Amino acid sequence: MQLTLYPFELKFKHTFTISRKSKDVQPLLVVKLEQDGLSGLGETADNSYYNMTVPRLMEDINAHRDLIEGYTLDTPEELWKTLFPLFKDNLFALCAIDLAAHDLYAKKQGKKLYEVWGLDISHNPMTDYTIGIDTVENMVNKLKEFPWPIYKIKLGTKEDIAIIEELRKHTNAVFRVDANCAWGVEETLRNAAAFKSLGVEFIEQPMPAADIAGMKRVYEQSALPLIADESCITEADVALCKGLFHGINIKLTKCGGITPARRMIAEAKQLGMQVMTGSMNESTVGTSAVAHLLPYLDYVDMDGPLLLAEDTADGVKIVDGRIIYADRPGTGALLR
């Protein structure tokens, strides 16, 4: 295989703020794998919370370039198994390679990726659209600027209940709330009780992942379902979330790609938990890959391209929450 790396820095339409940081630019890395006249694309995101930068991602991939380029792709799963011991400390990099391998593998069969898996896309969930933390006035303006059937509202302020009360005045859309670890036990329980009557569907990662005892109490008393994010990074975390959360949010970048994500989905469902995949503000390359997992999912947050002012590729389209696949084999992503 031939390996090519494409670093990008894409601007957001608006400053993107969550409980722990703000950013105006999203650095990303796109990986291309070529074999037998075909190519596959994968993507991973820079993320300071996990100490992942594009230079580090490129350095770690280039360190194993000879092995990757000397590999003849049979299945993505076999490639992932071969590379995992080398990338176990950088699953973000492994994700990009794995997504590219899945795209290439499906193209070799002349099929869309979900067709390779034999999935039915007729009941796919719709994606939400994220409203980052801002002044209440600006959050209302963002909501009005982008009418949508489902919103994910980033919270973690002293005025969280007031924010949801004000946003509710301007739309009948479903709300999902993401606190990104910002709350404590009492605050979570108080907010959940208030949000239930305000059309909030669930709360994502209300408290720090380390507060297991607190999450157990919240799980037992919360008025709303709870979805793990920072508490569910890799495959080993799925079983640990049972009894603390009602579902898990799988980020392909964090777990190492589609290969482990599919195993995580199967395990979570076996444990009776709901499953979601989330965005790390990927462009259309990574988002097009996520789209093929939709038939497996209860919820999805794949709004990265909607939040960015720039993009890397053509691929899946998102219209009023619905995902429309590109009429191309593989994941459908085509680098611009």
C-alpha cells in the first residue's frame, strides 16, 4: 500500500466552547491508503484533552510507514490487529488508518461500506446539531440561525437551567445536554429533574470519569437517562459503564476506529445499554465513515462538517438531521 498524510487546520463557523475550553480552529489529519489503483480515506482529530496533536499523529504514523506500505490489505480487521501493538498508545492515529482501510476494502468489492456489512439503512437515526456554550443571547441566535430537529446543548455554567429554559422558548426540537464532566452529584440530579419537563432526551457525561461512586448514585436517582463519553474511551470501558450509565457514546478517534467500535457496539447492546457515536469535529472524511455505522445506533452526533466553515472532502450530506449517502463505493468520501 502507498500511504499519504494530509494535515489540515479548518476554521469553525463560530467559536466552539465546551465546559473546559474554547477553540476557533480544528486541526485534523487525513490518511490515504492506495492499493491496486484504488484509494481509501480516513481521518483523525487533534485533541488537547487527550494530548493528541497533528504533529504527534504524523510522527507516530511515519514511524511505522515501512510496515504499513509493505502490507497487502486483506481485511481491515487483520490490519488493525497487526498495527494495534504498535499504536496502542495512539489510538487516534490507528483510527485514521483503520477508517482508510475500511474505505479501501469496500471499494475493492465495489460496494458501500454498510452494504459490505449487509445493513439496512431504512431506519437510521438522525444527527443532532451542537450549540456550544456562549451567552444565552448568542446561543439563542445560533439556534435560530440553524433550525434543526435535534440539538445537543453544551453546558457547564452556573446558569445551565436558565439556558435550557430560554432555548426552549424558541423551538420544539429535541434537546440533548452534554456537560463534559462539569457537574457534581447534586447539580446533576437537580438539573436532570428540571430538564425532564423541558424536553431534554438525555444527559451526556455529567460528571468526571473518576467519580465512579458519584455516578452510581446519579444513575440510581437521575430523572433522565445518562450517556457515557469521557467514561467510555476504549473497549475495556464498555463493561465498566454498566450500572453507571444507560448508554455509551463511542468516538472512533478515541477507541481506534471502526474495527473496535463495532465490537463495542455489540458488547453494549448485549449488556442492555443504548449506543451512540459522537463527533470530534471531524470533517466529511471522518463523518462519512461514521455514517455507515448508523443502522447499529440508537443516537448519533455527527455534525462536525456543519460546525466547520471549511471542509476536506465531499461525501455524506446532512439535511434536516437526515444523512444522505454519497453515490460512491466505500465510505463515499472524496478528497477535495
